Amino acid sequence: MPLSENELRVLSEIEKSFYEHDSAFADRMRSETVYKHSGRNLKWAALGFVAGFVFTVATFTTSVFLGLLGFVVMLVSALVFDRNLRRMGKASWHEIKNSSGSKGSAVTKFGSKFKGRFPNSDK
């Protein structure tokens, strides 16, 4: 549903005041992308997984509880990694799907080209 003239004007005023009051934050939000944010989280999750693995191997022989704690760190890190990887994949899929250059998939384009070359003889 499109915004009305009044709603567009109010939104523009809010945006302008946001840029005036906190320009550093606005610049940071403008430069932050899904890929940067998720990529940073992927690195931290991988580091957490490796640290959990090292902690598990180092402490499992002395204390089962500490070994299980390291395993939980590995599990949480793997879940964070998976969530951010899916977020990046979803953003990529939407980017490909909504790109202005492609008006359909390659299969659809091939099908329409194929139909144009061979007219329908049933009619």
C-alpha cells in the first residue's frame, strides 16, 4: 500500500532530523550491509567453535562438566554460524530475484524463445 502525501512528508522530516542529530550513526547505518554484519558474525562464530573445541579437548579428560560446557559453546557457535549463513543466503536470493536486469529465470527465457520459434499447429 503506497504512502499518502502527508505520510511521505512526515517520513522525510523524520529522516532529515535523524541525519541532522546523529550524522555519525546515520553514516554507519548507511554503510552497514547484511553481508558485512553477517560476515562479522560468521567470523566470531567460527572462532567460538574452534575455542569451544579446544576447550572441550583440553578439559574433557579432567572434568566431564567442563567438557560438556565446551561442547555447548561449540553448539551455540554452530547455531549462530548457521543463522547468519542463512541470512546471507536469503539476502543474496532476494537480490538476485529483485534485480532489474533479469525479468525471469533462464529456463523461462529459454521456454519463451523456444515457443516463439515453433508455432502452435493445433489452432
